Amino acid sequence: MSSELHQTLIVANRTAATPDLMAEVERRASARPTAFTLLIPDVPKHKAADWTLEQALKSLRRAAGGPTGRQTAHVRGRVTGQDPVASVKEALAEQSVDDVIVSTLAERRSRWLRRDVPARVRELGVEVTVITAPEEEKLGLKDLPMTGPG
């Protein structure tokens, strides 16, 4: 990826494919050339994720293609350790990042918000945007509208 690209790190677990996150990725990609890296902290083995890394990346690539789907999408991802703050700290040590998006479950369901993950990530010296799923939103890729070429 070119150093000319704005670098945005996305930290999301079960909310990686919510419409609000996809809209923000599309907005940012339309505003300026942006490379997105999706970090997915591991889901504990006793819980099942409602999407896979491959599905999340496919959706992010669609959104990063902009409203017409014609923009070049710079998207990559990886599954990391269970602690989202430690995962961000590791990513910041490995790559240059301009800002971070933390995508969380609805406020009453989010362990990340209860543990103040966004503020702890800000303490690492990076700008943070928080996208919180609405309470009534049912999470999952099946609810995500398809935009642009697949």
C-alpha cells in the first residue's frame, strides 16, 4: 500500500459488518484515498462469531469501493488476540496508522464500552471514532445491503 493513502485501523468483533460501519468506510473512502486494516480480536472458543474474516473483508471492500464501486479498495485484515487494546497497540507498533475506528455492539450489550476500550485506545496517541450498533439492529451479514460490484 502506498504511503500516500490515509491509514485507518478498524477494530471490530461481532459488529464488523454493521450498516453504520459500512457507511463510514464508504464515506471515508469517498473523501480521500484510504487504506483500511480490520483487526478482529479473537472470539472465545465457547462463542461463535456470526461472520468470518473473509465475509467481513468482502463487505469492507465493497464499502471501500465507494458509492459507485469503482474506487480501488485497499482493505486487509487479521484475527488478533482477545484483548482489543493490546491488539491495537501491536498494530500501531507494526504499521503507521492515522486513526482508528472502534466498532462495538449496542451500548447495553457492549463489553468494550463497559471496559472503556475507546478511551484506552485514545491513550495510545491515536484519534478514535466509535461506531456503536443501534439497540434494535440485528447483527449479521444477511442484513447488510449489497452495494457496488461483489
